[in-house]
Amino acid sequence: MIDQVQPAQLQDWIASQAPNGTTVVLDVREPWEVQTASVQPQGFELVAMVMHTIPARLQDLNRDQPIACLCHHGARSMQVAAFLAQQGFSHVANITGGIHAWSSQVDASVPTY
């Protein structure tokens, strides 16, 4: 199952996943997007991995660790979350609204683009 988590509720989701280990926020955007706007890790590990590289890099991710996927508006991250769930990842969430929603809900200093 893929949880849909608004940025404002991410800390609650992370707390609910604590028994499963440290949460990874998997930023699946392109490098120029990450340079333009990025989140600061607070209670989670931030990993940037461009969407199209994920199938070849599955071994770099822990199937049992909680993973919340992040992109610009939430569409690419939802695709990645669905792919991870199909590959047997146990605790997967999509950060609904992406970095754009993060800027309005969590940290207004994060630029929108």
C-alpha cells in the first residue's frame, strides 16, 4: 500500500514508521531541480536519485526501510512509489504536492518553480 502524505503531515508519518528504521525521503527530481529547490533533512535521511535511474539502483535502497518519495508536484514520486511497492518495498509513501506543496506547508524559504 502506498500512503499519500501531505508535506505538513510528513513528520507524523515518519513517527508512525519509526519501528521500521530511519525514513528516507527519496527525491526523484532532476539534478537542476534539486539545485533550484531542496528540503532540509529533519528527522529523515534525504537521498537524491533521478527517477529513471531507480530500476538500476534498487540495491542502493533498503526494502524494509520507510521511503517517502518526493518530486515537483507529486506525479513522478507517485510513479516511483508504485514501482517500489511492486518491487516488494514494505513502507512506501508519496509526498502529495511535492516540493511545491512543501514550500507552502512546511518551509516558505524553499523556492517554487
